[in-house]
Amino acid sequence: MDNVFYSLQDFMLHTKTLTYILMGLGLPAMLGWWLFLTGRDEEIRKY
């Protein structure tokens, strides 16, 4: 990546953008992981 930051504002904007992207991807991933961990198989009914 050949990103050249000419000012502090460019750097801060870039890091904030990456942070929001990672948070946006991380939240659904954590929700899916939580549902995976807490999900249980239903018992087979034997009548």
C-alpha cells in the first residue's frame, strides 16, 4: 500500500475509516460466533 499522508488530517481520516470498517465487520462476526456458541441441538423425542 503506497498511501502517502501529507497531513495529520489525512492520516486521522484514514485510520478512522479503517476503524469503522473493522468495527462494522467485527460486530456481525461476534454476533454469529455468539449464536454459534449458545445454540443447542434439540433433543430427539422418543415416544
